[in-house]
Amino acid sequence: MVGSAVYRTRRPVSGEWRSSEEARELLGRARSSLALARSTGHGVMVEDLCMLARQTVERAVQAVLVAEGVPAPADGSIRSMLAALEDSGVEVPDRLERAANLFPGETPGEAVRIEKYYEAVLVATEAVRFAEARVRS
């Protein structure tokens, strides 16, 4: 069947993603979220695109955690995931440090200025590049 995909139905528990295959899957999902975050058009809400950019960052950073063998923090926040990487000796790009401040517990439907959307996409792009450099093919 053209265009069909197989997705895992089991949700991983925190710290359970451990193989390079799973890190590559997370990276693929981050790329997919980034593509969706970039898809502007008539009827597309900027707030939803920002949430997709946030999801991109989360998935990309999770992929790096797995690839580096760093346990995932219990709260799963971007800030704590980046701190866990830094604590383990992984150098995190400065722009990703801004991700923790860019996405501080936003709620769906919150008004977003277009400048914040552009910044969110830039940060998400940097997160995917960072993950691509750290996740082994």
C-alpha cells in the first residue's frame, strides 16, 4: 500500500529507549515534526505550528539522550533533558539553551506572535541538526 507506515503502539517508559534503532526512530519523528512545523498555509494556526516546533526539540533531544546513553529525566522537560546532556559531558549548542526559555510550559491556544514562531522553527532546526550529528546512522 502506497504511503502506509507502521507505528509502534507501545509507549515507552521514561529511560526505556536505549537502542540506536530507537534513537534513529526518534530522530525521524523529530524531522517529521519539523516538516509539519514549517508547513504554513491558509487556515493553519501559528500556535499549533509552535507546538510542533516544541515537539521537534523534545524528540531531537530525546534521540541524543538515547544515543549518548544518558537516562531521561523524570519530568521530561526540555530544560532538564538539556541539563542531563550537559551533566554527562555533551556540549549543547547555545541556541538549544534558548529552547528551554522559548517553550516554558505553554498551553494550546495561547496567542503567539509571528516572531516567536520564526524563532521556534530556527531552534527546532538547530535541535534536529544537533541530533543528526550525535545519532549514529
